Amino acid sequence: MNRKDFLKGTGLLALSSAMLPSMSLANSYTEIADKKLKKKAKNIIFLVSDGMSIGTLTMADTLLRRKYGRGSNWLDLYRENKVSRALMDTSSLSSLVTDSAAASSSWGGGHKIPNGKLNIGANGEKYLPILQKFKSKGKKVGCVTTVPITHATPAGFCVNMDSRNNQDEIAEEYLKLRFDVMMGGGKEHFSSQDRKDKKDLFSEFKTKGFDVLRAKNELKINDKENPILGVFSTDGLPYSIDRKSDEKLNQQIPTLAEMTDFAINKMKGNKNGFVLQVESGRVDWAAHGNDIAGLLYDQIEFDDAIKKAIDFAEKDGETLVIVTTDHGNANPGLIYGNECNDNFDTVQNYKHSNAWILNNLNKESSIKDVQQQIELGCNYQLSDEQAKEILSYYTNLNAEGLYNPRHLPFQRLAEIQKEHNSVGWISMNHSSDFVELAMYGVGKELLPPFIQNADLHYLMLAVCGIENNF
Ligand SMILES: [Zn+2]
């Protein structure tokens, strides 16, 4: 089969991949990998900036170029013609607009599934998660993330679960799976004080031979073969811009690049190689909050993690690096206007996320408190009227909702900010946009210019020379 026939084939398959038996896709990738690849990949590093709309990628690159005179590592790979590149359809089985659980499961299990589930089909089918497949072939496997390690994106590579919300149970699954490196936030799903069943999972992980890491200074490689559980905060890790502005957090919390580096070094000596998922999960949370500083500075830290992966792959010569996102979110963008360049440059001076600003206010705060908070965070003055309006939201806060449990005025603050930074948003939720996908290293030539999310599963197996006969 030549390249043209192959692309035509996968294009047709892609149209109805959810309905097709997985073997046909698996076979087509295996066949083409056998013919096209001079060598198979030993390692895969799969990097996902969760909920990254193209505007996020664009503005992070623009911010870096205007602030530091250099581009992002992701787009420099494009500028230097070092990658294969595709658009990816991110839809799930139940919706044109996916959630993170169905999205990660499409890669993790090779099937589009309904939103909210992890590797469970519409009729209860269980699809074996990809890290379990790789582990059974002797590879070391792991995930690192800036949100709870039990959250949808890492979990989609690891477990079968009826609901993504069963994070306490997902933590227990991780104990059984004994993957080699699992690191992020999510203490509330491991500690006896926070878990509903009061089980002390940290002790259970230790008893079963894990090294349990709880602070950045514990990230030291030793020569033991112990698997690693690293949990560095109660829920998600702090936004990078807030961590950087707080010395105590800086001491406590590793960056995504530091966790990536640690995971690569922990697993790279394995003779059968390793597969690592790296997720910047709070890019998605920031998009849900229309929180520009949270969004762009976390995207930039994701970009630092890309560099760790590429530097390793370049030296190693046996690694495929995949860089992508699972869906768009809120579709932010810099909006036309005479002042838009100067306005956008003000984001360079932001010191805190909007989450930090708004969570530090309460019912008792004064107009002056609001103005001070905003000035500390984004270096500009709100009018008394605007500050009063922000405060009005605090009189009837309640505790519902997933990403904004206190119903803080994120949307209103972003609208006010737009007058100063020219950044607009279309919503506070996921979008159906096709997304960027780049591949670097061994096997990148397997990537067609348009791909279904679920097809990546078969590409990853084929590129490592693993048949999908599980
Ligand atoms: Zn997502």
C-alpha cells in the first residue's frame, strides 16, 4: 500500500471509526508501520495541554516573543520543520463536543465513548487502557499532571470506570496497577482525612512498596526499582503564575517540566522502553474561568515540558513525542483594535491568576480591597463602580458547579479585563474545534494530515511494533 492509498484508507475508516471493530484500524496502522518505518519506537512521550484552543497556543507564543524575544518550543518545532502535523477531530461518541474523560479514553482505549466515562462504551464494553497494554509488554509507564493524578486525562490512559467522578476509586485502581510514575495533585483522594471511606491510601501505597513523594525536594532519583506516587497538593497544583509569586509554593510544588524530567529519568533505563503521558490540566481550568494569566503562564510551563521531552528524544533517537490537546475550550483570542498590541503587552506584567484574585475576596471585603487585589494581580485600577459590581457577586455565593464551585464572578472580571488586554472569549466551556497535533521523532511519518482522536491509540501501538491482540 502506498502513502496515498494509506491516507485514503484511514480517511474512510476515520469517518466511522466508532462503529468499526478496532482490529481493522489496528491492522492498517500495523501494516503501514511495518512497511514505512525503518525502526520502531522504544519510548513514547504523549504531551497534552488540556482544553487548549488555537488562540491559547497563539497568544502564549506571542507573549513569549514580545516579552523574551523567543518563540514557544511547540511552534518553533513548526518553524524549524521538525515535526509531522495534523488536525484532529476530538468528538466523542455522545457529542460533537467532548469532555476530557471521553477524549483521553479515545486515545487510551481506541474507541470513542460517551462523555463522562473512562474506557467504558455505550453498552458497557470495557476497552483495555493503553498503559496497561504497554506495561504488559514490559514497558515502564506513567503519567504526570498539574491537576489531580486521578483526574480524567491521566485516568483515561490507565483505568476503566463508569464515571470520571469516582476519583477515590481511581486512586485505589492505581494501587493495583502499580504503574511506575504517577504524579500530580489530588491529596483529597489519597488521605484518610479527605476520603469518604477514611482509608489511608498513602500508607497503603507505602506498604505495597511505592515511594510516596509529597514535596518538590523529594524528587530525587535513587537506584531502587520502587514505583513512584507523587502528590503535591490537595486538588490541582496552583497556577504557575501564582506559584511563581509565592516563595513557599515555589519550594513545595514542582513544575510540570520538573515532573516530566523526573519521570523520564526514572523510566529511561528500562530495556523495553517507557510510555509517559504529560498533562497540563489547568490550561483547561483557566479556560473554564476565562482566566488569561492562569491560562497563558500554564501553557508556557507546558511548553517548558515539551522542551524536556524533545531534548530527551533528540539525544535518545528511539522516542516518539506527541504534542496535542484533547479539545478546545472557551476559544480565547486577541481582538482587533488600535491599542491591541499595547493592551496585550500588559499581560506580561500580571502577577496572579483571576482565581487567586477572586478567591482572596469575600462578603466582608471593601471596594478598596477589590481594587487592591486587582492591582496586585494585574497592575491596573478598577473604578469604584466596577469594584462594587464585582463585590455584589459575593453576597449570594453558593456551592454548586464543577469548575467554579463558589460561582465567583470570573466572567465579569474577564469582560472588565478585556478593556485593558483586548482578549475576548466565546464561552466558558469546551468547543468542537479540530485541534493541533504534532509528532516528533521515530515514527512521525505515520501521522496523516487529518486524524480521529481514537486512531491515535492504534498508531501508538503500531509505532512501537505492538500488535493489538489483547
Ligand atoms: Zn479536556
